[in-house]
Amino acid sequence: MLIAGFDAGQTHTRCRLQQWKAAGDDRARDNQLAPQPRLVEGEGSGVSHLDAPQGEARFHAAIRSSLEAALHADGLPLDTPLDAAVMGASGIEQGTALQARGQHLLSTALNLPETQTLVTGDERTALHGAFPNSAGIVLISGTGMICLGRNAAGDEHRCGGWGWRLDGAGSAFDIGHQGLQLSLRMADGRVKETPLRKALWSALDCSNAAAIKALAAGTDLGVAELARLAPLVHAQALAGDGMALQVIEASALALADAVTAVARALKLDHPLISAQGGAINHLGLLHDRVDEHLNQNLGQWSWMSAGGDACDGALTLARDLLSQR
């Protein structure tokens, strides 16, 4: 049997294929599948929100281009049928019409019954990749943020990830956004000026507040561009800038609060936590401050290296689909 796990992003989509065979002859007595060692991966185009212009067309193209790249890498014909497939993508909420649309598109693109496909949020594929057979929490802090956990009974609880307009605290976007907002308050005298303002304005090639406003009013200062300011805020915090330190501290507290809420909702006494995303893993001070707040909130807890990535999580969920048949 051949299954596929997709990890769909805005810039590219990865498809990982894995062969499964029944333990024994054609099917195992207990209907459990045992993996063959060979894994192959292909990369295709990216996706956008399904309601965006050409959203459904991009979704379909991402599926086909990444699958065909993986099939080619494995030396298989491009029309090789799959037995199950799962796709993780940002912004797919459980039980919504959007999820149903995505699943229909995946089933249609792969010519599979919808009972053999699943489209879900990429936080769920990340969780099942990090903790395929055990309880745990994934804390994702990259451009955006979200926290999701699962206990031994299989119950899941999520905090955050409600979109940058509503709930980005702890993300690289929010760190950059907060820093830029502070720079404007410095410029007009509401707060004391620190080197943070000059560092951010220099990076944006702006010399005054009016230029910052004009930049924000256009299309060149979106979520991704604001997220790229986060390392500058972090660098100023490391240099002792009080305002930058406040931003990092607020972000660390928001991340720790999300983890704490998930751990308590799932009654995890000593949670294992997988930190994922560029902000939490590359901004050392942010990581250290999250550590400190978790020590205060939870007492006993541990960081854990992810057992696998989002594609691995998608393959785990695809195997579950086959086991349920």
C-alpha cells in the first residue's frame, strides 16, 4: 500500500510517500500495517487560503505538483494510485466548511474516496509528527503561533493560532509589530527613545514616522515583512534595550501561558513539549524567558526533540485512516 503525507505552505508544499505492507501475507490478522523502510519526498508549489483569488486552483496544483515530484523521485509512474493521503495546511479548522472543501479537493485531485483522505491544520500534523504514539504538546512560534496538545486518551486541546488580526502574541510577526509600534511612540514622544527605533527604521529604509505610515499603508509591509523585524527586536533586547526587552518578555509570557493552558486542560502533570518554529528556536532570549515562565507555571515539564516533522505526522494520520477501514 502507498500512502502520502503533505505539508502545505505558502511558498512550497512537500509530499512524502511511504510504502506499507500487511504483516504476514496480504493483510495482517489484526489489520495493522508495518512500514517498509523506503521514504521518498517531492516538493511542489505553495498554497493560499481557499477563499483567496485562485485559492482552489493553487491548492490543486500544490497537491499534484508535489505528489508527482515524489513519484518521480521514487521511479513510479505519475498515475500510480494511492491508498490514503493526509494534508496539513495552515488555517484549516476542525469541523468547518473550509476543512470539508479542502478534503473534497484532496480527494478529487488524488481520485480517492473522502474516507481515505484528510485535510487538517498543520499544527495537528506537527503534533502527530512530534508525538506519534504518546502524549505531548507542540508549541509553534514562527511567523505565527499556535499551541496544541494531546493526552494519553487521545483528547486534544489547542490555544492560540486565531490569525494575526486577533491573536498573534508570541509570534515573530507580533514581536516585529510591537517593536514598530513602539518606534512610532518614541518618535512622537509618548515613550522615551531607545536604539530600537533607529534599528527598525534603518532596516525599513525609513527616516521619519510619515514614511513608516506610508509603508504600512501599501503592500510592502505585510505579516512576513513584520516577522522579519523580530530578530532586530531580539538583538536590541540582548543589547539591553529596555523597550525591546519588554516586547520579548510579553511574547515569552504569552507562549508560556498558552502551553500552561493546554497542559492543564489535558491534565498533563509532567508535559513533554516540542518547540517548533523559527522564533522560539532561533531567538535565544525568547526561549530562555519561556523556560522561566514554564518553571513558574508548571513546575515539572521537559522540552523534547520532535520525533518527526509535519510530513511524518501526516503519514501517521494516513496510516490511521487505513487502520479504520
